[in-house]
Amino acid sequence: MNERKDIIIIEDDSVVSDLVSDIVLSAGFKPVAFESGHQGLVHLNENKNRTALVYIDFMLPNLDAHCLISLAKAIDKNIPLLICS
């Protein structure tokens, strides 16, 4: 059985997060949404082998996007990142 790959969504706006989740689901991936960059990084660290991409909101309140990008790449240097604002 093929398990769908995760796409981690790190977005503090619930409307945007829901919209991105719907798009991800319709594309055949499993959306895993977090309001916090820290939570998203924990999930990535625990599930890097089944994560296809990380969507990052550039304007997060508690973690600078540049820092989040560096930390995500430290977990998996090959993980694709999609940065949106």
C-alpha cells in the first residue's frame, strides 16, 4: 500500500492554512498544518522520510522565516521549501 507523502504547512492564518491544505489534498498529498514553526520543525524531524515539501509563511509571529529555513535545511538539506507571504 502506498502511503501519501506529507506536505508540512507552517502558516499562522487559519484561512490560508485551510486553503493550502485543500490544494495539497486535491494534489494527492497529506497536508499536515501547524501554526507554529517550532511544531512544524518537530514534525519534519520525526517524519523527514515521508515529507515531500515544507510550505512556510514568510511572516510568522514567533520564528523568523530565515531562521526557520536554516533549521529545516539542518534537519534535511534536500527538503524542498516553498516560502510564501
